[in-house]
Amino acid sequence: MVSRNRQESGKENLRQEIMDAARELFVAEGYASVSMRKIADKIGYSPTTIYLYFRDKSDLLHQICEQTFAHLAQNIKSIQQLSDNPLEKLRSGLREYVHFGLKNPSQYEIVFITPLPHQFESDFSESNGKVAFDTMRDVVTECVLDNLLKTKDVELISQTLWAGIHGITSILIKHEHFPFVERDKLIDNVIETLIAGTRA
Amino acid sequence: MVSRNRQESGKENLRQEIMDAARELFVAEGYASVSMRKIADKIGYSPTTIYLYFRDKSDLLHQICEQTFAHLAQNIKSIQQLSDNPLEKLRSGLREYVHFGLKNPSQYEIVFITPLPHQFESDFSESNGKVAFDTMRDVVTECVLDNLLKTKDVELISQTLWAGIHGITSILIKHEHFPFVERDKLIDNVIETLIAGTRA
DNA sequence: AAAATAAATTAACAGCGTTAAGTTATTTTG
DNA sequence: CAAAATAACTTAACGCTGTTAATTTATTTT
């Protein structure tokens, strides 16, 4: 079965090569502007080869998103571990969420903003985006246990915070032309407003 | 000049006819899935006729968005006039914004959520989007003048509040399957959290 | 070495946004 | 009232797009 392993690893290599090329192009030019032919050109294969590894264009993007969001969940966890203070953990997690979205706008767009084609109803509840959300909920629980927040409704607070950070992330991505105040100042203010409004 | 006026009003009628057909299709099937040919079919003209009234497909969408923005701005203004208390005006305005989005999810989606082509650069200073945002900023200014808020940076506060209400509106529209807590409770909590976090 | 299988390609389809040229209908002018 | 001018609209076409089916090339198994 050695030969079979070699074969499969070769397949996996090309699969990852396609994903890397596609991610670069999606980020640089936007999902809609990148054609399958462009991706194929970049890696020196014919366009139809991509269909041996991905069902269609949106599946390709979906797989890229899942990979990146697994990284996000890990990022948030790592950052939170740097502090012992539950409230500081919460703050750094929220900040990392927004930061991630702005660093990967195309991928954030597809997972949290644009609905995927109805062929596969792979929605938020099955994505790694939810894993990232769960890490935030865990920290909210810590805060509640320490009596740091105004209510003990962990779910209500978590969803409120998520709404807030999703809001700032998505409008910064979508409304590029809007005359925003200085970006980091706005992000800070959103996060501090959310935390202040949630505190005991 | 009577004949010329008749001619122009005919042109305006077809222009509005195109916009109505396009909005319906965009709402039902999404911007990307609707072709110029589909729109033309719906109104019984050839596809190229649309180009006599709109520069291109994104210009057509842009004009539709302007109409929706105007509608939203008027709604918020009307609701705010019902109260004298600045903080209550602010609260009712925020609530109306979310309410408008949930009552017109497809239109909200097109204007505020759906990712637009990169070339879609509009002059915000002359758009109705600015008009809608200004109605909220004016009430924030009232609150600041009454020393009700923690800072006097009207722009920063307004943009923070917009991020928050856009966040809850868009996730309620986009992630209908998500196990949210009771909807009105969540909306209330987001708005109260935002206001509490912004108050003096 | 032959057969089987996997991997990648070529050719093609139907549809897209958009432009240029041509046609029909309306209005203006002499 | 007819001719010229203009406005309104259509036809034909270009170069793209995502995707499928058939086919060729390369590798592995027998």
C-alpha cells in the first residue's frame, strides 16, 4: 500500500496548491473577479483539473474558509491564554476576532456575510466559525462566574457581543467608501462600549 | 416644450419600471444571479435598452440602493419626532433601524449586506446613505449637548452605534438557523448595552 | 508486457455583461 | 405636409464565465 499512499499524498499536495493559489487571488481581487481559469493558470494546470478536487467554485472557497477559521479559533484561544483576568481575556478575544476579519476580508465575507449556494446547507452551526464563537462564550462564562457582568445570562451576553463585533467587522469590510474615523480608534470604542455596557 | 416633457416623462417611466423589476429580481434571487437579460425579459424590452438608462449593472443596483436609503431615513426621522427626550429619540431611532431591516430583509440585505463589485465606488457625501446616517448623528449631537454621554466625539459614538445595530440586524437576517435567544430580548439587550456603554 | 486505473486535458455548451451598428418610431423643421 | 433630424429601441457580436463530457496521457496493478 506504499504506492497508494504516495498517490494520495500527491493528490493532497495539488489540492492544497489549488487552495493556496485561490486564496491569494480571492484576497487580492475578490471572489467574484477570480475565474477558475485564472486559478488554473497560476498553478500551471488546466481549469477542469480543479473540478477533480472541488465540486465547484464556491466549494473551493468554502474549504479555504474552513481552514482559515480553524486558525482563527486557535488564534483566539492562544491570545486568551496570555492573561488570567477573565475580562482581559474577553477583550483580547473580541479584538482578535475583528482583527482576523479585517485581515481576511474575502473569507470573512463568505462565512459570515454571504450565504453559500443552497446545494450544501453547510451553515454557521457546522462551520469552524462556530468553534471560534464557542471560545468566546467560554470566556463570558468565566466572567459571569466571577460576577463581573450585569446579568448571568451567558447566552444573551455572548450573542450581544458577537452582534457587536460582527457589526464593526462587516461594515469596515463592506462599506470601504464610508468616511470612518480612525479605524483602530473605532474598533477600540466598539469593544469598550460593548464591555462597559455589559459590566456589572 | 410640452412634447419634450411628455417624452421625458416616458423615459422616466421606463427607468422606474426597470428599477422596480430589477429590485424584485435582486431581492428574490440575489444580485449576482440576476442577469441583465432576465431583467429585460421581465419588462418586455431587449437587454441593451437598460443601458440607455443605466451605465451598467452596478449602476442600476446603486440607484435602487439610493431609493431604499431615502426610505429608511424618512422612517427614522418620523419615529424620532415622537419624543422630546434625546436619549429616548436615540433609542427609538436605533430600534427603528433594526425594525426596518427585519421588516425589509431583502432590501436591507442588498443595501447593507451583499458584497458589491469592487468597482462599485460611490460618492458617499452625495448619497442618501449619508442622509440616513445623519439623522442618527443629529440625535447623538443632541445627547452630547445635554452631557448625557461619556465622550463628546459625536462621530465616534455614531459610528459605534451604527456598527452595533447593523451587527444585530444582519446576523438576525443572515443566520436565521442559529439558536438565538428570544429575538426581541436580544435586540433590546444589544441596544441597551450600546446605550449603557455610551452613557456618562 | 498487458490490463486497469488514475490524473489531467481538450473541446464544447449555455450563459454572462457589454459595445457597435443598424432599425424603427417620434419630433422638429422648411 | 413632407423631409430631415433625433430619440428610442433592437440585432448581432465579442470575449468572457462556470461547468460537463469525452478523450488522452501517465501511473499502477496484474
